[in-house]
Amino acid sequence: MRLECSHTAVGGELSYYRTAAGVEVDFIWQGPERAVGIEVKAGSAWRRGDGAALRELLERRVIQTAVAVYGGEHAAKDGAVRVLPVTAFLEKLPVLLR
């Protein structure tokens, strides 16, 4: 993620999010206009519960966009969370961070 941010010159800050209650999101990219939460799962199947932390951050307005990356083959939506296979995520990453 850091390499992609510097390679594409999108700028912004990359961090990790975790609360005392254990809610965590793998990456939070904070740009000048918005924040994007990115959750990465190694599995080939996406389960609705996998996006719970992203949905919580959307509801609390910590992030404005939620993207999930997984080892499956098909793009999907999980409520407001956009779920992408790894290859599709890497192709769309520069656009997702603008």
C-alpha cells in the first residue's frame, strides 16, 4: 500500500485502525478530501461479518469509502462495502484513492 501511494503520487497518509473494543481495519488511507478504509482477507469467500469494522467506521464517519480485498474471484457489494478480488483491487487502487 505504501509503495502504491508513493508510486502513483496520490499522497495522503496510511495508517491502521483499532479501538479498545478490538474493532480493527487493516488500512486507513487519509487523503485531503476523504478517508478510505481497506480490509484485507486471505480467504476465497467473503462473509458479511468480514465487513463489520468497515461498516462501523462508515456509520461513525471515520471513513467515507470502504473497500474489502479478498482471495476470491468475483467483485461484490456488502452493504456500503465494495468487495474486490486482489487483482481487481490492484488495478483500481489509483482510482479508489483519488
